[in-house]
Amino acid sequence: MATIKDIAKLCGVSEGTVDRAINDRAGINPETKKRIMEVVEQVNYKPDRIAQSLARGRTRTLGLIFFDLNNDFIAALVDTIETIAKEKGYFISLVLTHGIKEEEIKGINYLLERKVDGIIVFPVGKQSDYQELKINIPVISIYNKISDETPYVGVDAQSAMRDAIGYIADCQYERVILVNSSITKKVKSGLNVYTLQERQKGYIEGIEKNKINEGEGPLIVEGLDFRRMDALYRQGQGKKTAFLCICDVFALEVLTHFREQSLKVPEDVGIMGFDNMSIRKYVSPQLTTVGYHMSEMAQKIFAYLMDMIHGSDIPKDTAFPCQIIEGNSL
């Protein structure tokens, strides 16, 4: 079986140069790298990953912690990160917490024990939950922010919600009701609600800026409380009303509910979602929503984690812009 030493001799380069080429590290001429990889393929070289891990203190395994994969947008994000990792010679160890903070902490410890090189987490835990953990590897939080010290990648939720309200106002709606998650219950349970709070802040700023809900102020439903939705809708006394939902899953549930009440969308009530889930294309009327570039986000998350693993600094906060994805539900 060929070794790095054999490949270096065949290519007329040092063993270190061969190592950089094989492991896709910087500091090598592209033409030299191409020549080395051609020889690697010719001699059918297979790196000894166990030996490499022992020598470098790395396992070429990354940990992913998410609460579930029920949202197809999140599932697609995980799938994309896994695909990118595989292309770069990394494996993924996935932990699902089902939104339970204690399971998240167990998951962190599990991954640390297995000596993963870095962790990407969509946290339900907060800074206080992480302070007692002895984490000595790179960690990136996504969507929910853990602390100012932990790098964060998400979307510009406040701006997105402000823009969504502006778009709804342009459609001549006088009232906008926000359907958020059960934020009060989650706060009482000590869960991380950063992204939910950011979206709610954007909603409040948006209705104030666009003079929506005049005389009423913020109209918020927590969770799929259909009784409250009906009450707030009737409270409008015929004013043109839209429901802005925290995610497309909620929006589709609200759409189904009002259909069951014999209300037409958008003739009687408008509905808008958030996340641009693929299923919206198969719903009539097609859902108007807020979208962002998931693939670009996944690539950036992976690239940042690689930078951290190799000792480079990355931005503390990265927020991706969002766009209105037009449908027929407003």
C-alpha cells in the first residue's frame, strides 16, 4: 500500500506538501495540488484516519445538535451541512434534543466525550446552561444566540419581519396579527427564545412604522390558539386583517383552520409565513412567505467552523438577509 512518503517521492515534493494537498489545507500551489491528487488516485492511496486523528488530536467528526427535523427547512439545512462535510472528508454525529434543555446538555457532553472537532448547535439552552460545561472545542450557535462570546449565525429576523409588515401594508391590510410560538411558556421554562423574540420585535417595529393596528397596538397569538385567533379576527369588525406567522408550519395550520371556518384566503383573511418551506408550492393558494438562502447559510456555517478548528478568527455575529417570496395568500 502506498504511503505519503511514496507519493512525495513520485511527485518530487515534501511529505508536508502531500499532507496539505490530501487534507485540503492552505499553503500549496493549485497546480502542485492537482498533480499530487492525480498521483493519489493512480496509486489508490487510502489515508489512515485513525492514525491521523491520534497524531493531530482530531477525529474529522463534527457534532450537530438540533431539537428536531420536523421542519423540512431545518432538515434540508442539516442535509446540506452533512453533504459539505462529507465532501471535505468529515463525518457528522447528529443529536436531537426534542426541545428539552437537559437533553441538549447531555448531547454536548456526549459529543465532547467522543472528541468531535467542533459543534454546530441550534440551542434551546441559554448562556447560564453552558457556563458549567467545560467546552474546549469550537462551537457555533445558529438561529438562537447563546452569548456574545459564542459565534452566532442566523437571519436578520427583525429586518425581515419589518419588511414583511411593510409588504402586508402595501397589500392594503389595516390589521396584522402575529402568530408566534409559545414564547411566554418557554421563557418561564428557561428556554432560549432569542430568534422568537427578534421576530416579535421586528413585528412590533413594523406595525408602528406602517401605522398598522391603529388603536389596538400589537396583536399577538402564542402558539396555535385558534380560539384567540378567532376572537382577534372578529375584533377587527370587518377591517382587512392578515395573520403573520412565525413559520410556514404555523401558517399552513392557520390556513387550514380558516378554511374550516368557511373563510376564503385571501378574500376574507390574509396569511403570511416565514422560512419558505418547499411544501408551500403544493398548497392553494400558494403561501406568501419570507425566505433566505439556506445553501449559502450552510456553506458559511461549515466554513466558519473549519476556520475555528484551524485557529482562525471569525465574526461573532453573522445575520443573513431575507427576501419576500410572493404567493397568493395576501
